[in-house]
Amino acid sequence: MSETYKVKRAIIMAAGVGKRMNPLTLTTPKPLIKVNGVPMIDTVIKGLHDNGISEIYVVVGHLKEQFYEWSKKYKGITIIENPYYNTCNNISSLYVARDYLEDCIIMDGDQIIYNSDILSPSFTHSGYNAVWCEDHTDEWLMKVENEIVKSCSRTGGSSGWQLFSVSRWTAADGIRLRKQIEYEFEHGNTQIYWDDVPMFCYFDEYTLGIRAMRKSDIIEIDSLEELAAIDQNYRYYIKTNNKTEGKTNE
């Protein structure tokens, strides 16, 4: 019988510039953009709180001052500044938060959580939340046997488990991950995703599992078009962009 572990803390990645969401992200950090009246990151905080997770670290960079003001409405949130956010990939965000990787859940702040159950603190293996994907996807896709990840494709595929930016790590794996993140970042491997470290660079050193969920439980918004599809208040920006592109092409 597998041992059960419990999440004690959360790390939320919120440092990115979010260029694909311009012009909104020129003045507002992507996680703080409101979707149907609620900042995306607030749904993440609510989901964590619903599961008794109150020790929360938010890694910030772009327009970081706004997060300090935002965090005043919550207890238990610690802001960690990432000075490398504009020159390095998100491995830099986990690097600056590496002291808190034991018994933790790691999430992106620019997601919308519709079902708090997917952030349950109990788990049996370090690993990622995932959705079964029968049709083709360009997202990272994992092959799983007996609930253990056997491989992952960066270029997607079909009939596999799509990886989402929600992951849990035991104390032992957190210590291992910290050492690997430190080594890679400090030796100049600064342009990779932090997930590359356990999933590709050191895959054989982990026994990764998945936490199955439904596609309707969570939404990752990557573009203005996706945002406007959920909140029609942003359709104006799509129309404006189309007009601008039309003038540029004339």
C-alpha cells in the first residue's frame, strides 16, 4: 500500500510578463486580470484555502508592486521577488522559491480553478494534475501505466494525459528538486521551464504519478482570444487588434 503524503505549503508562480495578453498585461500582471469580475489568482487562493493550505508563497516579477497591494486582503501570503523574470525562463521563479519545495504544491497564478477538489492536499506520489486527452493536443502529454508516468512528450500527441501546471512534491523529492534546480540554474541553464528538470533532465530519479481531473475543473488562459471566449467584456480588445492588424497589412 502506497504511503500518503500531505501538502503543507503552496508556491504560486506569478512573475511572467504575459506578452500574449497585451495590451492588458502592459498595466496589469496576468494573474491579476479579472475574469468575470474575479482576478485569476483569487480562484487559486480560494482553492488552496478550501483545502486547508494557508502557507502560500507568491513569486512575482512583472509589475510586482501590484501584488503587494493585492496580498493585503489575505493572511499567510509571502511575496518572493524574482529579479531574473525578464531575462530567464520560469526555472528562475522556482530557483528563488527553492527553500519551500518540501511537501508543497506548485501552481501557476494565471489559471482559473473551477473545482477546488483538484487541489486536495493528500497524495501518494509526487507529480502533476492531468486530464485525459483522446484527441490530438500540442501541450505536454504524458504516457501513464498503473498510475505512474512512463514518459512525456513536449510536442503533444493523442491518447495520453495532458500535463497541467499543478504539481505536488514530497519532502524527499522537494529536497532533490531543490538541488537540481540550483545546479541547472547556477550552471547557466536558465532558459528552460522548471518542469523540464524533473520531467526530462532527471526523470529517472523520480517516480511521478498523476492526479486525474476533468477538463472543466480548470482553465489555463494563454491568449486574448481565450480570455474573450470566457469573458465577453474583453471582445473589444480582439476587435481592436484585428483592426490594427488590418491597417498594418494594407
